[in-house]
Amino acid sequence: MDTECIYLDYHATTPLDERVLAAMEPYFSIHFGNPASALHRYGWKAEAAVSAARRKVAELIGARDPQEILFMSGATESVNLALKGLALAQGNGHIITAKTEHSAVLDTCRWLEGRGFRITYLDVDREGFISLDELDQAIRPDTIVVSIMYANNEVGTLQDIAAIGALCRDRGVLFHTDATQAVGKVPFDVEQCNVDLASFTAHKFYGPKGCGVLYVRKRFPRIHLEPLIHGGGHEFGMRSGTLNVPGIVGLAAALEIALAERQEEARRLAELRALMWQRLQRAYAGAVVNGPDLASNRRLPGNLNVSFPGIEADRLIAMLEGSVAVSTVSACGSGEHRVSHVLEAMGVGDDRARSAIRIGVGRFTTREQIERAAVAFEQALAKAQVRVLPAF
């Protein structure tokens, strides 16, 4: 990792843990077989590795059957198969989601909307939470699925997915959750949370890029999806294509490590986040946290989303001069500067939204790095607040 730049963008991606790399390495070279090659030992070895990983992932998320785990190229493909697969299998109907979802969900819903499906986009409150009452009222006889993310990728809001899942179960509606930011960081059990479909990806919990999971419940109810990729019938006919064996092995290893260390890591990350917030408050009196209270258990432990009203986020990051890797939560599209759709849905106001910066603390963040990053922010904020006096 670049020692000159402090990495605090762990929601975007995480570095590969060396222990995960060690588990993956043999499957790049020594055990290079195709798991679909059923007539020789190279294929057997690869297939055994995939099967072991499938069993491990199922066990770690509380799935009853390893065949409920489908390996994907990442969370985006997983979301697409979950929502498009359900919709296309049904032919028509209604889908409920939230305005603060990741673009993988929102863009998929818009695609379906353009093909005649009806979509309800739920509002959220100032902390990013949906209302269970509003969700209940939105469910209709033709509702196919409710898709609500577990942990928000910008402000760290942890929805009560157990309550959402229970409501959906009571109403006879399927429940899908984009658990990309949550898996490996907060407790997640598909049975306890009444989840019917779940999407996540390895590179958010120190595994490799290019490998994700779609959990699909097989019983009570048994879910039918229309495949989106054809050509070989891999993954129980749901996702054709040669399996990424090193990635699958790495995903299972990364998830096992993340869950074994989750509680201690969450405590440490919350402490580092609190330290960073204290320093930012001292450096800029008007700084404000976006999302749930940092002291609550309703927010990802490593998430800090801060606004510095009066200072454009892009300008402040430029003043960091590459010393700290963080994200703005605004996006530039088609030459137009737009604020975060998450903060916009939360109703925080334009100035606060345009000045928001997302800071993600992670496994390899040290206290010394937080101290250095805080100094860099203090210096940048001091520059940003300088006002040129008029000449007389």
C-alpha cells in the first residue's frame, strides 16, 4: 500500500488480505483446472475447492443448503440476476425499493420500469431509515419483491432487515437485500433476518475483486429466477460461465476471517472513527455528521460521512494534495455536478450535501494513520477557510 497516501476509502474497496492471497495462490497455477472438467483430477480438484467454498459461505451466512449459494462476478451482477431474474420469471408486477439504494439496484429498477414493471421508491428519514409503516402500505397484491439494502455505502445506515424481512414474510412478498457493505462487518444470518435473496461481493471484506454471491432461498418458498447469461448451465443453470476458482476460494477465506475477527475489528474501527471525528470537529466548528449517530449501533463501525458547510468537498479534497484517499459523495455526470442521491433523499440540504466527504476506516488503518490524516485535514481546512481581504 502507498505509504505516502493514507487510504481511508474502505467502502469503495478493500486491499486483499495476505492470508486470503495465500489461500488463492495454488488455484492460479498448481490447481488450475476447470471445475466443469469432470473426467480428470485437475477438474476434480477445482470442483472440490468450489464445493468446499460453497459449503463454507452457506454455513457462514446461515443458509440451510449450499446450493442456495450462487457465485457471481460481483454484487452488481448478483443484484441484476436477483431483480431481473425474478421480474422476468414473473412477466409483470410491482417492485419496492428505497431512494437511497446503490445504483446497482436503482438502475436495474429503472431498466425494469422501462419495460412495464411498476416500481415504488420509498422515502427515508434524516438518518437514512425507511419507515416500516410506509413499506407495509406500499405492498400490493402484485408486489414481486422488496429490495432494501442492509448497510448504506455512503452514510453507513443499518436498516432493520430482520423487521423488514418479517414484514415481507407476513405479507407473502419476497425480500432481497443488497448486503454488500454489511457482510463481514455486522451480524448477518439469512434465516434470522427472513431474507429470501441476498447480494454481496468479496472485495468489500478483504477478498478479491471479480467474485460475488447471490443467495437464493430454495425452500419455503422455493424461488425461480430467469437466467440472464446462457451457455453451459453452470451454477445449477442460473449463471453460465467458467467459474473463477481462485476468486471463489478467496471469497470464502476472506469471509471466514472477517467473521472470526468481526467483533474486535468493529470495536477498533469505531474507536478510530471517533478519534477522526474529534479532530475534524476541532478543525472546523461547523462540521456535521450525516447519517445515524456515531454512538449508536445503527451505523457501520468504520463509516464517517462528514459535511463541512461552506466548503465544496471537491475543493477540500484537492487541498489534501493526495495525502489522504477519501471520497466525495457527489458525482459528475454528463458535465453536470450533482449531489449525492442518498443525501438528497435524506433531505440534508444542498450546501451540506455538496460539502460531504465519506471517510472509510478499515482493517489496515492504524491510529498513527488517523493522526496523520487528521493533520492533513486540519491544514486543508485552514486553507479553505482563508478569505482574501479586499484591497483599499
